Amino acid sequence: MGSAILDAEERLDEDPNDVDALTRLAEALVAEQDYEIAHEVYVDLVRLRPESASALHGLALTARALGDLPLAAESEREALRLERG
């Protein structure tokens, strides 16, 4: 397990809703191709920040990696909608 993951997990022990730590954790998990756990983290991020295009892009990426193409497409559409304003 990488140090970025351990650092993020330590911060999340203190505050489970730390959006920055959740984002770092999700990105580190994707880098390690741990898509299942990264997906769960992105679900939490979208729950905490539903207007975050970045979180929705991450959710789309992990959904696609896990074979959930409908969720990937829906998340990507919403992210693009948010980016366009």
C-alpha cells in the first residue's frame, strides 16, 4: 500500500468527511488499479459534493473499469453538464 493511501487514511481517521483526503485516496487507489475501493470512495465524494465534476469524472472512470457502463455514462454526462454550467 502506497504512502499516499496511508496518509489519506490517517486523515480520514480524524475526519471521515475530509473531501481532500477522500480525493487523494481515490486517486491513489486508481493509480494502483484498485478500482473497487476507489469506486466506493468516489461514491462517498459524490454524496458529499454532488456538484463536483471531478468526483463525477472519477466515478465514471471507476464505473467503466468495473463494467458498469450505464453508471459511467450517466456520471460522465452529469460531470460535463456541470462543467458547462
